[in-house]
Amino acid sequence: MFRRREPVPFAFIAEADKFRSNVTPPPRERASAGQMAGRWLIGLTVVAGLAGSLILGMPALSQDQSPATTQHSEASDGR
């Protein structure tokens, strides 16, 4: 490794490139049954909401092939 050319006021900053920790982090705790059930419930709620909005929104997004009636304004009928 190369040495830094600019002066560093603190020695630990200069040596930070070489520092390696020998401390391992603690193992992750396993989720409880209640937490797992909550995650599944939230996931199912999100999926059901997306599916429901898709099902309810499809008729509004579909285009009619042939419009049965044409709309006229009532203001133009009196002329």
C-alpha cells in the first residue's frame, strides 16, 4: 500500500486503511411465529389490493369497440 502524502491530524485515520476487525457480529435472531404471520398477512394484503384494483379497474380501462350512442349537449338542441 502507498503512504498518504497529505498530513493527517489523527493517527487512527491514517491507519484506517489497514484496520481489520477480528470481532464477528452476533448471529441474527430468528423471527418469531407472530412476526412471520404478520409478514405473510401484510404481503397477502398488498397482493390482494393490487389484484382487486386490477379487477375493478379493467372495465374502466377497456375501450368500447363501437360506441352505441353519441352524446350531444342540450344547449345545441334549442337552436
